[in-house]
Amino acid sequence: MKIKGDIERRVRELYENGLSDYKIAKEVGSISPSTVWRWRKKNNLPPNPASGYKLKPTILADPIKLSYIAGLFDGEGSVYAGKYSRNYKTSLGIILDVEVNISNQSKEMLEK
């Protein structure tokens, strides 16, 4: 199924509000999470956290904050690198997807 018209506007609004693919599909009701995923990939949009809220990226110079983040990443982080399994045509021949994530149940800890 292709997303278009009013549904696409609603999907974009929910995406910009930080909802995950699953939560967007559940909210819209007439599409699946994989349809949202395909729409996101078509529009070159990264995934939102599964928790449904976005943290704003910042560049830190404070060594104490950097140490805290390094500890969080060591305990809660992951790095994913993968190649698309579909035969998308690009000038280089392949598309790589790289994600760096830190996830935890505590919103307060992640926003610290």
C-alpha cells in the first residue's frame, strides 16, 4: 500500500511528533508498520525511538557529560550496520544503513 493524500499528511505529522513506525500505524489504523517503514525509507527519514519521543542531538564539550554518555552507551547502547536486502539501484550499487542507539525505560536518565 502506498501512503498518499490525507493519510500521508497524518503520517508525517505523527512522525514529526516523534512516534515510532508501530505507533504511527496504530494511530492511523489503516496501514501497517512496514508501510510506514517503506514511506520513511522513501523519504530518507531515520526511525524515531520506539518510546515515541525524540531527544534533540547536541554536541558536548563538557568531559563529565561525555563520560556519562560513554557509560550509558557502554551499558545501554548498540551499533547496527546493515545492507538493504532489496535491489535498490544507486550510483554505488548498494545502500548501507547505520544506526547508533541508546535505549532505556527511564526518560529522565536519557535526558540527563
